[in-house]
Amino acid sequence: MRKITLLNQDWTFVYHDGTRTQVDIPHTWNNLDGQDGGNDYYRGTCRYYKTFPKPDFGARERVYLEFRGVNASARVLLNGETVVTHDGGYSTFRADITKYLKAENDLLVEADNSVNDRVYPQKADFTFYGGIYRDVMLLTVSENHFDLDYFGGPGIAVTPTVLGKDSSVRVQSWHNAGRGTVALRLLDGDGNVVASGEGTDTAMIIPNVHLWDGIDDPYLYTCVATLMVDGVAVDQVSAHFGVRTFYVDPQKGFFLNGRSYPLRGVCRHQDWKGIGNALTREHHDTDMAMIREIGANTIRLAHYQHDQYFYDLCDRYGMVVWAEIPYISEHMRGGRENTVSQMTELIVQNYNHPSICVWGISNEITISTKDKKDMLDNHRVLNDLIHEMDPTRPTTLACYAVCGPFNPVAHKVSDIVSWNLYLGWYVPGMFLNDLWVDFFHWMYPNRCLGYSEYGCECMPNLHSAHPKRGDQSEEYQCKYNEYMLRFFEKRPFMWATHLWNMFDFAADARNQGGEPGMNHKGLVTFDRKTRKDSFYIYKAYWSTEPFVHICGKRFADRVEKVTQIKVYSNQDTVTLYANGKEVGTQTGSRVFTFRVENAGETKLEAVSGKLRDTAVIRRVKKPNPSYKLQKDGGDGGNWT
């Protein structure tokens, strides 16, 4: 009934200086200058042109033009007429273009990521890539169809509720057919009909419901809604959904389907080296595969609405998701309308995803020293809006450290709260994490508390036998993350912890680690080619996939006579061999440390059952200068 025609191919891109090139969508003009440092990437307006023939559609059909993401503002003209404008670079928007169509159609998109005081984000620790960086399509539908004009939504909302062993599933739909009826079917994972009904606001019962149970069993149902007019099916939409219960306890943390389910995972940005945010599905698949490899069960999708395909992956693989808008870092008095529209789009477009369990209001907005009263009121407006639109999910926000534990932002705005704390990186003393969290929990035992960000920079080419804060070495990142994982394990009351970040990402204003334009806190390098050693300590804590990993493979040249070799594993016992001779066998948990004589070249082999990993070290007289940060990395100071 619906016909989708992709318009991703053969666009003419006109850069701001008039340079014209042929491109395919997805595309961004900041894939290089937004990643090389200097905070000088081009922010302004560029244009995209495309000519396409009139699509085949009937007299009683409509044609919509749909964009999945244009950053940050868009003005779309068809045959010289403005058909839609949109502010917000991360969400879907559409326009009914039926009356503008001709035999040959000239499409112009003006994409604008320029500095302004009304569209978020404007200040943050990541690059704001400009361009049409997600799919563009024509959508042909009957003149009677499910709503396509309300904030880019699907026209259907599915709300499951657990009733003992069964589930009540409420389905709401919106359409423009005055005399139309909506026929509903609920399908199980094998495509069998398990319930049916009729109406625009109807509840059906699924007997003996199969729960969506996180990474252990992310079972999905499908709701199919068919719009009928005079007994004829004229439009149809479907949505995957999952049935689950969850809640957050301030003393015991997160619960999924009645059982304790500590949320331990990562944050994710959507860009890749040399590609920017113009990702294909293969890029998204790769990211999800790596996140799953470490055994994470939650993802904070920062700091904006992500691609629908990635939310689908989270549904399919059981990730509990924190979804948020880019209300970040600096409050703009003129930006309230944009926060409301972006939040509305986020919820309308993503309501049906079972993976999403919390809506994030803002991130580090309390950095802002101006307009405090207006900022707090903006937060209350958003919090009320979320509760009105979706009473099934709690609100949260990410507090910045300088806000302090007593700040009303942390207590009087959102349902639950998390903190961005980099104790042990931006300030010395990893033990401060213990003091800070335990103090907060003691003072506010009824306030649900989590970590929305923590982490430290690491360049995998930098190494030290005596790692210290700020040296950007692979060894300090390991030391830091070992501490943090032990810290979290002792505090089950923390409802969620999200490492910053799963992947290195572009922040053109940065200049650290000898590689400008980058944030290097990831467990994986920006090109996704190198898993840093810290990747494997998370795998040791969270994953059930058996493995052993020798740390320091890239730290081959060592001056000490006896060197420390560290092995990460989720096995109980690990044996280390040096040049075929057993160094020792240890029984323990996750981190196994051995001392090895360092003479000449030594081949190391870590063994646990049938599992093997190898490395080579060699004795040198002088430290390898390439292992030390050559350009001053400072003390790990923040981007501000």
C-alpha cells in the first residue's frame, strides 16, 4: 500500500565557496575539517540539488518527501517553492509535496549548521557535522492514511502493560480518514497472530506473554495496523514492540521484569573517522557488535536523537537505552521552543522502542552561569512535557560535577539523576569517586543515583611502566577503569553507569594526546580498528564469552629487567609462559598480574584451557621516545 523510493543517489553538493561536487546521501561536509582540530570547521549554509522525475501515483494518493536527518537546520524547496523548514539536526521530518510535483522536479535543500542562539546544540564537546547525513525518500500513500504530519512520527503508539502472565497492549493510532476504521493484529516473533482488535484506541490481551528481557532474551512482538475505508485496506503501518516492566530503586538500583538488573554500559557518539556522521547501516552494525562484545547491557545514546536503525538494533539485542536531546552545556534563552520541539520529536518518533527506558532532559546544562531562572524553568517545562506525552518512562538528566551534590537541579527537576564525574582524570584522586558517591547516597538515600559519564583519555601508541594521570597512556586508562569497575561492583544502588565513551570521537576544539580534534576516551579507536586494552577489562567484567587477553602488546620496548605483565580474562585460572617456560599459574578474577624477566626478546603466551593469547616484548637500553606524549597534553583539562 505504501511505496518508498530512496533519493540518496546523484546529488550535486555546492560548498559555501561555490565548489560543486557530485555526492550520494548520506553526506557531510565536515568529515575532514571537523576532525583535524583548531575549532575552525566550516559552520554555515551549504546546498544540495537533485532532479528527479515525477513519481507514479494515482489521483487518490499523496506523495511525501521525508528526511531522516539534516544538520542542523533545513530549508527545502521543490520547483522553487519552499515546502518545509526544520530546526533540529537529528530527527525525521516530512512534507506533503503532491501539489508541487511536475514531470521533472528540481529539489534544493539548504542545510545550515551555523552558529546561532536558538537551535541546539551550540556548545558541546563534539563536532556539529553539517549536511544531509541520513536517508532521503519519497513516500507514496493513499489520500487516506495514518498520520504523517505530526512531528515525524509513525502514526501509531503501542503501550504494553504486564498483567500477571498476560499483557494488555493498548494501541493508539491517528489517521485522516473520517469514516475509516483501523484493524489491528499483534504478531509473535514467528509471525503468528496472538491478538486482534479494531479501533483507534484499543486494548488487546496477549495470553502467556513472552517478555522482552534485556540482553538475555530481547523478544519482540509486532503490531500491524491497517486502515480500512469502505471495507478496502488503504494504508498499513507496523511497529515492533516489547513487553517488559522496569523500575528504579534508590537502594537496589534498576529492576527489569521484577529482578535486579544493574545497568552497566557505555555512551555512544554516531561519528567515524573520515566519515563523520554520514553512516551506513554497516557502520551501525559494527558499533553494536563491539558494544555487545564487551557484554554491556545499556547504552546512553548521547547527545541527540540517533538513527532509527540503531534504536532498532537496541531493541533486537536487548540494550536498555537512555535517549536524550542536545540540550547541552549552555542554556540559550531563545532556545526554549527548540528544546520543546526536539523533545516532542524524540518521544513521538521513538515511543514504540522497548529498549528506551529513560528520557534524558539535558546534559551539563548547569555549566551555564547565565539565566539560571529561565534554565530551571525550561527544565520543568520539558519534564512536564515528557510526563504528559509518556507517563510510562522516567525522566533523567546528566549533572555536571561543578553543580555540586546539594544543587536543586539534581533533586527537583527529573525523576532520577546521573552525574558526569571524571574524578581521577580531570582532578586527581580516583578515591574521590568513593567519597563523592557515598556522601551523596548518605545524604539523599531516597534519590536514585547513577553515573552518566566517567572515563579518561588514552592513545594506544602511548605507554608507561609507571602510568599517571594526564599521560594519555594505555596503561593509565587500564588502571583507571579497573578502579572504576571495582567501585561500581561495590555499589549496586547505582541505577546505571555509562562509560564515556565506547569509541573515540571528533571534537574539533580539542588538542590532547598529540592528535588534535579528537576525544580519546573511547575503548576503541575512532576508525574502529583498534580495541584498546581497557576494552578487555570491561569484557572480563561483563561478558560471558570466554577469552584471555595480554595487555601491553603495543608496549613492546621495555627497559626494566623485570617487567609486569597483566592479563585480562573472565576465566578463573590463567597460566603465563615466557619463551615456552611457565612463569606461573594464578587463580583469581579478571585481572591477573605476573612478573617476567625481561631479557632480549620474549614471546609471551597466556593460556586458560583452550584459550590462547600471545605478545612479544623486548629489552631496550633507553625508553622508546614514541611511547611518551611529545606534545603537552596538559593535565587532562576539559574542552572548556
